Amino acid sequence: MPSEFTHLDPLGRARMVDVTAKEPTHRRAVARCRVYMEAETASKIATGAITKGDVLAVARVAGIQAAKQTPNLLPLCHPLLVGAVLVNFRIEDSYVEVEANVDTVDRTGVEMEAMTACAVAALTIYDMCKSIDRSMTVGDLALWEKSGGRSGNWRRPVDASDPFAL
């Protein structure tokens, strides 16, 4: 039955959920992913030896821009006043971990903004390093935590099989 789906109207057509009656609250989301690469590539990123320039600086700006453009990319995503976007990186031997944190005071959450920021930052790393390492892969994109809104706080449980388990 189409009315059971939040993003379908009674006739089964796609619709944006109406959030106008909701009160704005502080909301935050954190997403992470990894760009897997050869050890030499990770080393060159760490030492600033990639010929295209400062990979992480460009990826950070790309992630910030992506968070702000999320509703232009995802058709049923609400446009939000994004209050803050932080994109950070951790370089390991064979990957770069990307973490995006997004905050807002609005009527709906910023999970998609955080995940989009993370994914685009990772793709930017790939783009800037592809000439030296075509074997790179982007993976493990996941919402790590969210806070605010009707559903409250949530944090990804970590177990030994989780790629982000330390």
C-alpha cells in the first residue's frame, strides 16, 4: 500500500515529506569512509608530493561544497541551512579515512549532507591521485552518528568486523 511509504503520496507518486510543522532543533551527523590505495600513494599524500597539489586541502573544500549542495543531488532531500561542516582525514599505510561532521538548526537531519560531504571528499582524493594509482577504491561509507530530532541520538555500534574498529 503506497501510503505506508513516507516519500510516496496516496497515489504512489514520489513526494518530499512535509516538515513545515516541525520545530527547528540542533541536529548533527558524522559520516566516514575510506579511500584504499597503494602505500606509496598514501605516503605521497602525507608528504605533499602529489603533483596536482594539496590533495587533502582540495578534498576538504570539495566536501564542504558537497554538503551545501546535497539537496541539488538527492531529489527528495530538503534544502537546509547548513551551520557548520568539518571534513577531516586520517592517513594510514594503505588508505585515507575521511570524516565529515555537519551541524544545523533546522526541521530535518543532516545525515545525507554528512554522507555526501564524505563521499565527494573521497572522490576528490581519487581524482587527484588517479594518475599515479588507478587501483584506488572508495569504500565503507557509513553514517557514524547522528543527534537531534524526533529519533534522538544514534551511534553506530562497533564490533571487530567493522572497518572503523580500531
